[in-house]
Amino acid sequence: MAEMVEAVEASARDLAPAGEREMRAVLKDWWFWRHSFLGIYRNPCLYFSMLALAYELANGREAEVNVWLSTGILGDRGHCWITRDGQMLYDRDRTAVPATAERLGRRGRIVYWWDDGGRRF
């Protein structure tokens, strides 16, 4: 993940949508993109978060990538999203991360979260 974020940082201007209207269009048409490409279908939040990060950085705004992982009775799951000043940006699934998630720490602009899904070892 760290290498991916560094690559987006280095190429943000080339990767980012041209403007806010284009960024909103990507968000609006996300269903199309998700169902058109296999990689996006399996990990839509990852691809969209990297695109949103590129957009924010290309426009001179700081943003953080949040990565949540969970293991539990429902199986291993994960989600990622972008925040600025603690506020979620562009995320269509604001309920994907449970309130029980614990912040583990950060590395650069990546914030890591964990939830054991109620399973205790």
C-alpha cells in the first residue's frame, strides 16, 4: 500500500481527473466502472481512493488514505477511503467501517485501522 500511495503522489497531476466536475462524474458513474473492469469490481474502494488522492494532491490539498482491515466471523474484509482534516471525502459507502474499528497508527499519509469483528483470541 505504501508503494502505491507513493506512486500516486509522484504522478498525481497525470492521474487526477481534470476538475471537480470530472471527479464528481467518476463518483456518479462508479457503478459503470466497477462492473466494467474486474480489478475495480473486486476492490472498488482501493481504485477510487487512489484516484481521489491523486485529485486532492494535484489540487494542492492534503489528504490521508485510510485502510481498515478486519478478521471475524464474516471473514476477512477491508475498506479504504480518503479523508482531509478527519472528514471523509467522496466515499459512497460511509457505513463500511464499523464504529468498533481501532486506529492502529500511521505511516506517511496512510492511517491504518483494525477491527477483529468481535472475535477474541
